[in-house]
Amino acid sequence: MTLYENWVHDAYTHEGQTNKTYWNKYMPLEKSVYSDLLKEKTGKINMPLIEFAAKYNLKLEQAVGFLDGISGAFGTEIKVEDIEESYIIDVTFDFEILFKKMVEYKAKHLYSLPEWNGFFTEQEQQNMINEQRRSGIFVAEEKPGRNDPCNCGSGKKYKKCCGASA
């Protein structure tokens, strides 16, 4: 199995649910990595995978899982499925996108890290949280009533215009 397949096998059940025991052990490690990356303020990771894993006390599979989780914030796409032990990590990430991804994934343990205060004010953080949460809400356009004017602008009643084919 590849490193990525090993990560998925360990982190998720056969039904696709999270393996809570695994995640309870992994999440403090993940939090530590993010905390350190935020302290560095470079927005870059440039080192061999094996070195990255050793630096943060991660198994290689966990390092690949970490890269999978943060990949939405990279300027370039990486195929985590193809990462091997000899892989050299060379990525740059956008802190704002990363913060919003953490909110999207409901990873409060990550987006509430105090190190974010070095990037965004509390108000900016709250604004991004609110914006990200709103982006997932779908608001259906109100359909006009049968006798209301059609919203296409024809001047006809909805039932005699666009509603006739509905």
C-alpha cells in the first residue's frame, strides 16, 4: 500500500467514518505542527518528507495525511496519492485560505490557535469565520406565486409565462 492508502486505512473505518481512537492521538500532533508553522510565518514547507515527519514526531503516513489536509491552501497542486518516502515537500500556502479551510472543516482546535493573532485581528478572524460559515448556506430564490408578475420581466402573470412550462 502507498503512504496515502496507509493513512486512509488508519484514519478511517471501512464505512468511511473517522477512526476516533486514531484521530484522538493524531489531533494533538496536527495542532503542534500548525502551531509551529504559524510561528514560523513563512507560509512555506521545503524539506524531505522523512525530515518533516521526524521534525514533528509523525509517522510518514501521518505526514502525508497532514499534507492532504493542508493541500487546499497550497498555491500548487500535489497528488498526495503518489507521495513516496523520498518525496521532497516544496509548497507555499496562503494563511487566509488555510484559516478558512479550517473553519470549513470545523477544526476549531486549529482555527482557534493563539498563533493566528500574529496574522489577523480577532475581528478579522471572526469575520472570516462568519464569511466561511455563510458560504456553505444555500438560500433558494423565492418562486413567484401563480398570479404574481413573472420575474423574467415580460409583464405577464407567472402562470401565463415562465410558470406555464413548470
